[in-house]
Amino acid sequence: MWSSLADSVYVSYYKDLGGMSGAALAGDAGLTAYARTWRHRYGGQIFQQWPAALDGLDTVLPHLADYTRHAAGLAPALAALPGARVYPEVPPTHEFQLWLPHPAKALNAAHLALAEQEGTWFISHWDDAAPGLAMAEVTLAGPAQGWTADEVTEFGLRFLELAAKA
């Protein structure tokens, strides 16, 4: 088990498991006591979060390895778009960052235009991250499993054309 290589393990309930918020932390008694104090201070004792995360253990967790394998085929297609950078360069999971040399406002407008025109939600929530670069967090989960690398390239090029016009 991978967790045996670490002195603590953190599992986010909301990133992949579909929980509203929260996480699980496993570690020695000193770490968990310290974390328990801060969890309380930051309001992290929401009782409703647990059932959604439990559902994710049954419905999402079994697919994470497939998502990661599929992302390994799609991330290079995104990285090959003009001016694109994927970080990490070889994503170890199905989640990574995509950086493009356009203003976030233009990329967000292009995203909405494609959603309206074609009914497809591509990559959203772009933020200006550095001068001349915008960044978005990409998650290639369930809905992305039907995409091929060629489709990502084709759609990505249309996306960039719209961004350039925005």
C-alpha cells in the first residue's frame, strides 16, 4: 500500500469523491490531535459532508486509475496546443494545470461561447496567473473519458480561435 511509505495520509472528500467538503487525515496521535484543534477552529465539523464522500468511495474511487490512464493520453494533446504548457509536464494523476498565453477573460469567454454553441463544457475557470499567461485546473474524470486525443486537439484549436477573437 502506498500509504505505508508516508508518516501521514490526507484524502480530500471533495476533489474526486464528490463530497461537499472535508477530508480524512491519518497519522500518529500528535499529528491528529494538532489537526483536530485546527479543524474545529476553521469550522471543519460539518456533519453533512460524510455521506457524499462515502458514496464517492463506491462510485468514483473504482474509476480513478482509469481516469489517470486516460489523462496520460489526453494531456499531451493539450500540451501540443499553440503556446500551451501542462504542469506537471507528465501528470501523475487525472488532474493537472494547463497554462495558455492568453488573458483569462478571453479564455473564459471562449469557454462560454463553446458551451453555448456546441453544448460542450471544455476547460473553465481561467485565472491570470503570470504576465501573459492564464492557468486553469484540469480534471479529466467521467465526462472526459469519451474524448480522444484528436478530439481534444480539434476542440482545443477551436477554443483558441475563439479566445483570440475575444
